[in-house]
Amino acid sequence: MRGVCSVRALVLASPRADIIVDVRPALAVAAVVVVLVFLVVAVADLVLEVRQQRTLGQYLRSWANAYPLFAAFLVTLLGALVGHFFWH
Amino acid sequence: MLTVRRWVPILSLSVAILALVVIGAWALYETTLLTALPCGVDEPSAVKHFEDTHPGDLRWKIGVPALFALSFLGGHLLGYVRESRDGPFLDQPRGRPAFWLQLLLPLFLTLVAGLIFYEAWALADPARWPITFYIRCAASVAPGQTLGAACVVCALFGHWFWPPLGRTS
């Protein structure tokens, strides 16, 4: 239907200034969500590494070893998403 | 003692964290400065890909996936460095993982499921932008930063979810 009549495009093409207000928080949330999730886990991993405790990476790798199909599914999902976002 | 097997993972993780912090802060700062839609107002211009900004340039088409694959492989190889050292924390017996890990994984998977659900919902509702559009928009406006963040994520996935064979207890 998008090719016939893109309602989304009409909304975004609106000259109303407040459209920006609608998009800007979403952009910020998208940036924060995507970055923050990995940031938190990486910081936790680093802290445990510095403190010479069993690291988060080791826990996750143990889990991936125990459940290789789940891990493979997650990695495949990431690959599919990255390909979808950046490649065509 | 700070041996190579110890400082390589610390340095790698620090660089990854620094990259995520810098890119995240930059994205937030630039977003606050927006006075117009950064990717244009029509849908085709909002969903441009990397290579659309450089038409005919095969380096984007080949280089970008190669870079992601190399990042993923680099994360995996870092696992060999981390697992190759000896340490008291490696000798812990197999057992149930920590409670917070049992909590973290379902939370992570729930978040991923939630994001995919939003994606499907936004595709069905023309008034909303799916996440894909935001990421493609970011890739079009700031390809370097977006590529950097994606490479870090690929490296972390390769490090966490592709364990060295026979090394991790």
C-alpha cells in the first residue's frame, strides 16, 4: 500500500513544526535503547574483569556453550537485523 | 599482575565502552539540535542505505558486511585470549548460573522481542516510524558513527555468544 499512498510519508511531510517534536524523542530513545543495553552489559563485564571475578562474558559464553542452538539463533537474529538495516 | 592476557580484554572492553559512550552521547546531542527532519520528509529518503549515499561505490556494498564480519570474528578471538589464562574464578565448578544472570538473559530477550514487536506494530501503523527507519536514517546522516556502533555490537555478540571451543567451563 505504501507505493500507492504512503500515509506515513504524508504525516512526515506535514509542514507543521511539531512533527519534529514527535520524531526527536523517538530518535533519542532509539539511540539510547540500542546503545545503552550493550553499554550496561559491557561495563558490567569490564568491572568484573578488573576485579578478577568470574566475568559476565564467561557466564554468557558458558550459557552459549550449554545452549549452542539458542546462541546460534541469537547470532543469526543479529545478522539478519544488521543485514536488514544496512544491506540490500 | 597486568599480563597481556589480562590487559588485552580490559583494553578491548574499554575501547568498546568508550566508543558506545561517545557515539551515544553524540547521537543524543545531535538529536537535541535538530531543527528539521534529518533524512528528508518523504519515506524513500528516510530509508536510504549506506550505499545509496555513494551510488555505484561497491566499497560500501562489500566493505560494510566485511567489516561487521571482521568485528564479529574479532570478538570471538578475544574470547580465546580471555579464556587462555588461569585464575581462581575459572575453577568454579559447573552449576546453576548466578541469579542476576538468569534474570538478565530473559530481560535481554524480552527487550529484543519488544523491539521486534514495536517494529511489526509500526509497520502496520503508517503514522509511526519503525526502528529500521531510525537506524537507516542514522546510517544515512552519520555513516561513520552508525557503522562504528554496529561494529562494536557485532564484536560484543561475537565475544559473548560464540565461545572458544572447549575453553569455557
